[in-house]
Amino acid sequence: MSATLAAPAFRRFTQHRLAAFGAATIVVLTLGCFLGPFLLPFDDTTIDVMNRFAGPFSGTHILGTDELGRDMLARLMMGGRVSLIVGFTAMAIGMALGILVGAIAGYHGGWLGAALMRLVDAVLCFPTIFLLLALAALVQPGLLSIIILIAATSWMDVARIVEGQVKSLRERDFAVAAQVLGASDARIIIHELVPNAVAPIVVAATLTVARAILLESYVSFLGYGIQPPVPSWGNMLNNAQIYLTSAPWLAILPGLAITLAVTSFNFLGDGLRDALDPRMRGR
Amino acid sequence: MGASMDDFRTDRRAILGLGAAAALAPAAARAQPRPPERPRGQVVVGLSQEPTVFNPLMPGIEVDQGVWWNLFSPLWFTDPEGRLVPDLAREVPTLENGGISADGLTWTVRLRQGVRWHDGTPFTAEDVKWTLDLINTPSFRARSRAGHQLLRDIRVTAPDEITWRMETASAPYLSILSLTFIVPRHAFAGVDPNTAPFNTAPIGTGPFRWGSRQPGDNITLLAAPTYHLGGPFLERVVFKYIPDLTVLYTQFRTGQVDHTSIQGISPPFVREARTLRGRVIHVNQQASVEHIAPNLGGGPLADKAVRQALYMAMNKRALIDAIYYGLPTPTESFLPRQSWAFNDALPAHRHDVAGANALLDQAGWRRGAGGVREKDGVKLEFTNSTTTGNPVREQAQQLLMQDWRAIGATMRVQNMPAAVIWGEFWQQSRFQSVMVGVNFTLGSDPDVTPRFHSSAIAARGGRGQNTYQFANEEVDRLLVLGATQFDQAQRRATMQRVQAILREELAILPLFQRADAEGVKEGLNGYRPNLNCSSNCWNIREWFWTA
Amino acid sequence: MSGFIARRLGQSLLLLVLVSVVGFAILHLAPGGPLSQFASGSDMTQEDLDRIAEQLGLNRPLPVQYAEWFVRMLGGDWGRSFRDGEPVLHVIGAHLPATLQLMVTATLLAILLGVAIGTLGAVRRHSVFDTLATVGAMVALSIPTFWFGLVAIYAFSVWLGWLPSGNRSTPGDGSLPDLLRHLILPAVVLALVETAIWSRYMRSSMLDVVNQDYIRTARAKGVPEGRILLRHAFRNAALPMITVLGLQLPTLLGGALVTETVFTWPGMGRLFLDSISYRDYPVVMGILMFSAVLVLLGSLLADLLHAVADPRIRLG
């Protein structure tokens, strides 16, 4: 087998391997966070001040203890529940809303498209902090409200990007052809246009997951999110600030967890994009 | 001239007397350095909040006051030992020297001569009268009229003498004036005092004059050559706004900041900070008392037995040692132990979980589902709030949560940003309990009428800050009596009784008297903490660099 | 074209009014107020607080307050900050230079690096470089900027002592070398995250293009790879980036809150957060209107650029 033929095969292999790795990691993380706490001898809120700042791999606590002597592994798992739920759900809602608005506006154009895009503009006019402040004043604190808050501040970018893509795609041959063949608008949007815009959507989704996980701790800071002692990766990272030099693992562990989750999702997204993108199909 | 050198010697003694703090300062142990002949060098003071208010009569916070001390002068001020020291006045009026009449109603203040405003205009009694009148001007946004609203017939009897009558005798007014900075009458001629150019380019009689301000970043003050009390020895003072405490500490560490003031170094950094070369860390007792503020207006915390049990069940020692690294001192009173009115005979806190459980059993709080106690269908559950973004306080909350779970009491954390928690939530007593540090004194005065008199409950239409909704007839009577007692011994007895009642009733659950770590670069002399002023920047006029 | 622009400008004015109404309502209805900061631990009593609220006109009905604000704003008077008493436009003006300096430097850096990394990553997809760039970008996105800032400060200023740990300049020194030395850390830290974002969008966009028929046709015809990239692929891949660029414009002047905090950079982001935290209504409204104008402008510019770059798009 010649090198020129082997290269694409290798590429295809690595690409699937990365996607598979991403999917597997997310499954493992999710299972770990939701089942793991039942297997641990420690819970995430029991304070033991005599035993705080224990380093990882140094004693009975595998990943060490935090500033109040609580088990880091237990806190990472419980924190992962909050962060993973918030990150993925907020992303999903934000993406769905953004794609819907963007696709309709881009495909229809005219007054409806203009109205929708001006709505996007209007929401974008409010800086995120301001939007959070506003929405937070209206909803009851809790996990669901965090998700809604973050989703509500994450759909506009996608809407803009999808609108731009769809607007330029709808004049292309395949879309025009579909129209001539009498396909319905919804069919054209779903089957022809959105799949062609999947590349930037996947990127935006990855960015949104990361943003949502970090934004959660900010919403909590505003007083509308989760409160101590409930952990999340974001608030663990925030609270570790003052121990940057004295107990760096307090920051490194949640930081690693977030990176792992986001990176896995990115690889998964990359694979997903290849699978969905019509130009790549059958190759 | 003599006055200034006297001031200076007190300064050195005070530092030596500070014990632990001074022991850490190698400079104090060596031969005492002498200030330079002419102002030299600059000091960068790092602040975690931005000073923005420069009219000292308008609403401002601690960091603003830190700047005011350097631009302006009061008639007299309170020194670290709690004594009133004349500044713009020639002497502090008392019953003995006749400055205050026997009935406490007529005051006469004689002023220092030869004092000049930074723009060269001579300072006179007219400026004092203008200041007091301005505070009471209805359209002016004065910070507080407390005490001032009692003034009647303010008369200038000579360029250096002013006299007034008071509606009722008020002992705290001496302290109120020690925190009232005098402003120049001529700066307000023909302008709205709320928007006068003075407010953004102030003119004072203090040791430093206005230099410049870069909003969001820094304020620069320059030495005032005409200052009347000795000093200043620095050419320039820069107040630098550094919003994040970790960053503030880091900049102190790298030497970009010479002094960290007000919430200077958070407790987790203190141990490391003490090992830094070329940096001196002072742990200063503050006047404010950290406590759990219960809302006595309803809910389980209105029950005295519950408060007693909660107080007994808290492991104060662990909280102070672990979370606050042993820096602050546990206390039972709302007054700092340095106050002349402090009652040191209050019953000491005892950590006793069994006792707390017994107390609740006796009071009829029975354990219900999930181990949470109940009485008459009311669960022993309450929320505790503090400002978000304060990780040290959040740790303390979580420790208390665990302590109280052990006696069947459930505390839930409900923290909020400062703008929200200190709004109606606090002012109108909408909270169940709050973790807060409050300075109950005014200068060195122990009057707490606005905090604990039953007429001061805003939630019931009162005009004070009694957000606890504490109401006790004997305390009401004692507070009224105390405010009219000019004899310190008599007043001390009154205030000690007030402290005893508040401790018995547990109107607040006192945790500790705050102690803040502040850093000073080695070679900077004259730093002298003063818990009677709201900022340890009160005496930068005495600071200088070792040559 | 000019008809389109006129129509859009008209819509934008309408939107601005809408944004101001909604913003004003949200701001005033949100819990807390400008006097909260004085309510704990100061000598001000409830009586004082009530009096000052009255003096500031905070007790009047909201529509009245809004109408007054709106009429004055039309006349160029944006009110005065509750915090320092300065006119709002003056406050914004004082914070703009610092933000511009930082944001323009960081954004240029990020676009250059991001486009280069993204393009290279797409062309050499699944190479070691691409995988490293991908993981690097994910790390940059997953760790809060605050952390990068702190770590950079510890590395370059506490341990190595090469660069200052913050601030725009040394007090008393405003020379160009001093300013540049202070600019390096914050600009690089800020550019890090931006680079990650740009490189991801660019890579994805480029991947889309290099697989399209005309590129494959060109390749089959034997057109040199470099020319293909520059002439054909790059131009088309840049199209979706215009939208991203339009979204970036407001942040240029809006500042970067976290970077500004870590490096004590007195810019707009910090001002906005402080103004919101202290409920400094006039300043918040000022910044809100200011940023709204930029958002609408960015949106309009992106649409125009799109139309210019892609003749298939009709301006509707």
C-alpha cells in the first residue's frame, strides 16, 4: 500500500478515534459524576478542619482535601453534576433557539427576517452582565434558572452566524434546485441549509459549553445560582484563587475537569460535523 | 512647632506599644529614623474599593474617608488611645475648660490661628459655621445629620471663635465633630453645593493638597507646604484602586504598592506575607465586631432559647483559628475592647453542644423528621446571608452550618451581592440572619441609640439602623440617659449595663472583634493604626521613608 | 444600497429607544439601589438614607424618571454619576483610552494568530500541529481568564521579575517604553482566549472551503497549493468570519472585565461592573446606550461587508 493511499485512511481513523474518545470521555465523566458519589466513603459537604489542605495522593483522600477539609474527589463529582448539566443543557437550549431564529431569518429574509435579526440586535445590545442582572431579578434561584439565564444570553451569536450562512447558501445551486423540485421551506431548511451551516454551529456550541460552565459561577456570584456548600467546577475554581500558591491542586483539579469536558465535546462535535456535513458524506 | 514634635514622639511610643505588630517591625527596634527636612518621595496606597467622593460632608465610604483625612482637618480628632486631640480647634471643649456649659447646651470652640486653605485663603470661624450650616441645608445631600440637627444659633463671636446652643445635651456630639471635616466657605460661593467644582477638585486644610485623579485608577495628592500640624514628609501620596484582593496582595508583594489599606491582606495570605522580605505585616484590631445578626421580628430566631442554643453550639475557637488563622479576638460585646466603655465582665462564650441540646429540649423544640427540631409547627430552619464574593465568610458560614446541624437546626446559605443585601433586605429587616461586621462606635463614642433603641427600627417606621428589631425598655431608657452623661465614669456604668443586657438577650451573636492585616513596605515609617478613625491612612502626614 | 442603509439606520434608532426603555426599567426594578453601600457599617441612619433618596429623586415614579432622563439625553445631558458626581460622558471618556489601547492590541494579535493557526490547522487536519492547536484552544477556553492572568503575573512578575504585575504605567512615569512594558501581559492574556475563538472559527470555515468542488477542481488542474489557499480558499473562508468580526466590534470599546480586573487596567469593563455593583444608574444607562450603538453599527457593517464580499446576497 502506497503512502498516498494510507494517509487519508489514517486521517479518517484518527478522526473517528478522536470523536470516539470524546464521546467515551463524556460518558465516563457523566457516569462518574452521577454514580461515583455513591461509591465514595466521603461526602462532599462534611467539614474536617483538622485535615484541610491535604495534598492529592497523600492519605485517605485520593485527590486531597479542600480549604475546609472536604474530600476533593467527592466535591469534583458533585460539582460535575451541576457543571455538566448546566453546560450541556444551556448549550442545547441556546443552540436550538439560535439555529431556529437564524435559519428562519436567513431563509425568509424580508420583514420577518429583518424583525428577527433586529430582535437579535436588541438583545445583543445588553451586555451579558446586564442581561444576567435583569433576568436574575425575575426568576427564582435554582439550577433551572441558571440554565435558562445562561441559555438566554448564549443564543444571539449563533443566530447571527446561522443567518449569515443560510442567507448566502439559499442562493446556491442545491438550495435553488430543491426549491424548483417543490420541496417545502421547512424541508429545505432542515435538509439542505442547516447541515451546510453545521461547521460554525459546532464551533459555537463548543464555545458555549465552556462559557456556560464558567458563567454558572458568575450567576452564583450574583446571588441567583447555587449557594454554598453545593459545589460546582466553576465555584471551586473561583474559591481556589486565594490558594494559588499554597494549595494549587484546588484550582488545577476543577480546571482539568472543565478542560476535559470541553475538549471531549469539541472532538465529538468535530466528528458530528463530518457525519452531518453533506459535502463530506460518502467520502 | 512644639505641638508637631510632641505628636511625633507619641507616634514612636505607640508603635513600640503595639506588641506583636511592633515585634515584626525590625525598623522599630533599631535607632529611630528621623523624618527628612523637606517632603521627599511618594507612597502608593492600595485600596480594594475606589474612592470617588471628595466632598467630606457627602455620602462616602471608608476608602473615601481615608482620602479625606489627608485633604481636610476636623476640629479635633481621636488618637489611637481614644483621646481627643485638637486640630483646627485650639483645645477640645469640656465642662472643665468651660467650652461646654454645665447643662451641656452651650458650646464654645476657639480655633487655631494662622491656618490657611490650600489656595492660600485664611481659615476662620466663618468656615466652621458654613460647614455646620451646610450639613443642615435641606437641599444639600449631607451624609448624616445625626447630632448636627440639634444645633441652634450658631454664632461667630470672633474670627477664631464660634459658639452654638444645642436643642438637647449630646455627649456623642464631641465624637461626631471629630469625624466632621471642615470645608471652605469661599469654595461654595454662588454654586449648588451638590455639584460644586469643589466636589471634584477639593480644597482643604489638610497635610496634602489635591493633585489629580484618573477615574477608575488612582488619586494623587501633593504635599501642602502650609500645613499647620507638622509634616507632611512625603512629596506625593497615590491612592491606587485595585479591585481584587488577590491582585492587591500580589502587587504589594511585587512592590508596586507600598501599603495595603482597608481589608488589606486577607487571612489566608497572612502567613505567607509574614515571610516576605522587605515587607512588614501589621495585624490591627478594628473597631468592628463580626457577628450573626438575627432578625428578632419573627421566625425561630425570635426565641431567646434558640439564640442561646445556637450561640452555645458554635465552635467559635475553631472558626477563628481555622478560617481566620487566629488573627481576631473572640468577643462578647458590640464594643471594641479598647473602648473606655467596654464591659470586660460579660459571661464568656462556652462551646457546649450537650448544653445547647438540653436548652432546646427544655424550650420545647423537639426533633422531627430528618433530625430537624420543631416547635408549634415551626421548624428550626433559617437562612443566613452575607455578601457574595467573600470566600472567607462563606467558609465561616459553612462551619456554622455544620455546628448547628448537630443540635437539629438547619441553616441555609443565601448570599447576595452587596447592592442587594444592604438594600431593603437589610434596611427593612427582610432577612432571617446575616453575617456582618459592624462598627458600632462613632469615633471613640459608644452610643448605640441608632442601632438598638426601639425607636430606630426602620421596618416599624423608625429612623435608625436597628435592623435587628431589638426592643427592650431598659435599654431604651439607658441609651437616652447615656447620651446626656458628660461624666465618663457615669456614662461607662450606663453603657456597661447596656452591654450586659444585650449579651444576656443575645441581640446579636457576637463572633469576634475584627483584626485586619495591613502591609507596609520596610523603610516606611510613621504608620500608626487607629481604630477610632475609619482608615489607617489618617496620619500619612507623619509617614516618611528612611533615607 | 443607500436605501437599505437608510432603512437600517431608521430601524436602529427605534431599537435604541426600545433598548433604553427596557434597560431603564430593568436597572431600576432590579433589587438594591445606589444607597445600599452606605447602609451597613456607616454612620448613616435610615432617616439619612430616605432623605438622600428623596434628594436624588429616586422615589419618583419610574416613567417620570425615565422621561426626564430621555429628554435630557436628547439635549446632550447624560446626567451625573451618583458615585463621583462627574458628568456621565466625562466618566466614559476617562475610561475609553485604556480600553482602546488594550482591546485593539489584543484583538489584532488574536485575529492574526487565530487566522494563521486556524488556516494551518485546517490544511493539515489531524496533524500533530492541528491536534496540539485544538487541545491548546480548549484549554484556553476552559480556564477562566482570571487564572491565566494570575499565573502570568506569578510567572513573569513575581518569580522572573521581567514585567510589572499590573497597571497602565508606573506612577510618575508615562514614557512609551513604560507603557509598552505594562501592556504586554494583559494584551497577551486577553489575546489568548480571543485567539482560541478565532482559530476555531477559522479552522472550521477553512475546512468547509477546502473540500468544495472548485478547490478540488483547481487542485486537479495542478494549480499550486499555496495559490489555491490564498486565492480561492482563504477568500471564501473569510466570509463567515465577517459575522464574527461584527460581533467583536462592541467588545472593542466595551472592554474586558476580567483582564482589566487582574491587571488593574482602568477600562470600560471595570467601569461597567462597578457602576452596576453600586447601581450608579446614570453611568450604567450611558454605557448601555453607548454599547448599543456599537452593536447596531457592528451588525450593519457586517451585513454590508457580507453583501460586498458575496455578490449572491441581496440586501433585503
